Amino acid sequence: MEMLQGPSADRAIADLALLGAGGVAVARQLRAVPVRLDGDPDRLRLAMADPWDEAVLRRAAQAAGRRMAAVAATRAQLDAWCGTPAATPGQSAGVADAATTADGPVVAFVDQALRRAYEVGASDIHFECDRQGVTVRLRRDGVLMPHGRLEGTRGAEEAISRIKVLAQLDITERRLPQDGRFRIALGGGEIDLRVSIIPSVFGEDAVLRLLDKAQLRDPADQVSLDLLGFDAAGAAMIRELAGLPHGMLLVTGPTGSGKTTTVYAALSEVNNGIEKIITIEDPVEYELAGVLQVPVNERKGLTFAKGLRSILRHDPDRILVGEIRDAETAEIAVQSALTGHQVLTTVHANSVFDVTGRFKHFDLDMFGFMAALNGVIVQRLVRCICPHCVSDRPAQPREQQWFVDMGLERPDTMPLAVGCERCGGTGYKGRRVIAEVHTIDDGFRDLVTTGAPVSALREHVYRKGVRTLSQLGADMVSRRESSAEEIKRVVGW
């Protein structure tokens, strides 16, 4: 194997541009740099720390669009070519400096988006590429708001490459979706970010979800059901359901409706230190003192189902399953609830009736499932209207009829979200939960197991006095806590 040393090394010129727009980042990740010996365009080599690493050779060839012969290089040489201060091999120093300078604005752009997202309490950061560059939007209180833009397709590619490097993803792979995560220091603490990269017609888009696991680390700052906005009756019923010695408590709703936070809050309130509590999550979103938390790692073969089986051998009293995604996990969770364990979990469904349909789709024994099910929480997150700039507008006839249908007085006006400096011009500040809390009784179990129609299920559920999401939303509007537009957006009428 040829070794890059002596006069040959002094005359070698690095050509990072061959690796694409994110050439510096690709070279740093692969520890491999294309070089031209003696500056000769026909004497192209791939300088590598391990020239026998076939996987690196393939990834470099994919990035460069050509296969290159390997040559061994020292760590100092590779550091210099990749922009890390070290001994400079001959004429390559200028290339490294220029690459480092070009990389600076992109790094600053990505880092500034991360900082801003943390400062405003955003849940997600969207990097969206188009023909001219990349736009960044932040999801705050459930809706997207503009943040910034970086012009140029090269800058857009480098921004996505920067995110891939942070998440330790394959920079050379641009045709398939990739998922990863990384941790950064922000606001005096550490924040985990979950990364999703997906190819688009203009390159790749990235979405980063912020997971502040420290939120529940201090018992004095634990999220509670009251803090989340549950009304007194709903919170009391959830505490009763979560405190039962066995059975299943399901929290359901669409993506971003706060399901995980609710199960954490319920679990925190029953965490009295005398029971063994184990969670299996993807990912672990908050850290709970005195709780064994198991992260799913599908790449290594640790799925929800496999982890849940192991948990059952670990003598638990209460189990939190982050999400039921498949029939195998659903079956084990139901069996766990039937054999003396309390299981708290979430599932994607829009109503208590959709929950039964979802588990039927899993082809479970519905008699066993309904026997295990103690309660279902159906919830949404609604933006609160900013009290500093709220105004009024005339109520529309459809809105007036909505209030009457919900058992409220016909209104003449509706609260109007205006927008001011305190709410960032959105007219809303913060969110609170509205939820239907359903206790499963034998009557409901009989209806489901005998295949009764949804109309019969609905009549039985709401005859017991459970207030619908629409009723709870109308109450918020009547108290000027939210707007009719927001309730219609989140719940519908």
C-alpha cells in the first residue's frame, strides 16, 4: 500500500470539492481526503487513515461519483486537510483554511437556529430546501413560524450536512431517509434532539425535535396534571385510573397533542418510591428519578416488543410503554395488564371509538383487551389567547349556533387574537390541554365485544356525562382563554 510521505506529501494538493457541497464535513466523518499527487489532475488518490477500509472507499466513491485508489496518510495530514489546526502538508494548507472559512457561516446558521428554538420554546426545527436555498421554520405552540433563510444551493447542502455530522449520519447518502439524534449544551443544560432527514426534489429536508429531558429531573419542578391544564374533575379521574393496581390506561390523540407528557405527569404523581416503575420509550423524553428507563434501539434489535418482554422479567409494578405501534407490542402490553401490572401507554387515534378500531386492526382478542382496559384519555393541545392583546369581533351565525349546541348562551362577540410583542405577533401565548377522560365500564365492554355500532358506543359514553372536546373548547372561548378559530383548527366543531 502506497504511503503519502516525504516530497510526495509536500506536493500533494487536497481537493475537497470532489466530495460535494459538504466536502469538509464528509472528509471529517470518513477520515478520508481526495488529493492530487504533485498537483497532477491525473494522479488522484484518496488519502485515508485506514486505506483497507472498504466501506469508507465505497462511501467516498458515492460522494465523489468516482472510484479513487487509496493511499495511507497520517493523522496530522488528515487533520490539516480537514481544517483542524495541525502540521500543514505542503500546499494543502490554503485549501483547509478556505474550507474552514466557507464552513463558518453554515455552522453559525444552524447553531443560531438551535439556540433560537430553545429560547422561544419551540418543539421542532424544520430545514426546508428549495431551488434557491434553505428556509428554517420553528414549530411553536403547535404551529410553524418563520425563523430565517440561507441563500444558495451549496449553503443548503452544507446546512443539511452539518446536521448529519452532529447526528452521526451518513453524509454521502442523499437518496434514502435517515434518522438519528444528538445532544447539545443550551441554556445551562443539555438538550437532546431527534433528527429526521428525508430526500426531496430539491435535495434533502431535515426536522429536528427538541427533547428537554431535564424538565422532570428535579422533583420540585415535576410536571403535574394541574400544571398541564386539566380541569379538577378530569385530573382527579386520571389520578384514580393511574393509581389502580393493574390494568391499562391509554392516552390517545394525534401527533403533537401532548400524550407523552400526560403519561409522564400521571406516572410522576403515583411515583411514591415503594413500587418498581420501568419505562420503555423511543426516545426517553424526560428523566424520572427512581425510575428505570429503557430506550428503544431498533438498529441493535431492541424493539418495543422485545424490550417489554424483558421488562416483565424485571419484577415491575408499573410499566410505561412509550407508544403501541404494532400488534406484537399491543399483545404483550395487554397480557402485562391482565397479569397484575399497571400499564400506561399511548396510541395514535382521534377518539375513544377509534381506539377500539385500532386494536381490532391489530387482530387482538377484543375480550382480553377490553378486560385489561381501565380508561382512555382523549386529548388535544389548544393555544391560549394572549391576554395582553386580545380584542373582540362580532360572532358569526355558525359560531352562535355552536355555542347553543354546546349548551352555552348565544354570544354577540368572540375573542380576537391580535398579536403584540409579548406573544411574538401571533396573538397566542402558551398552550393547555383539553381532554375527554373515559372510565371503561362493563356496559362499554359488552358493546365492544358484541360488535355494537359506533352510534351505540357514543350514546353510552356521553350519557355518563363525559364532556366532549368541542364542549371543552367552547368553554375556553366563553372564558376568553382561546379563540373560536383555534378550537376549530384543533378540534373542529
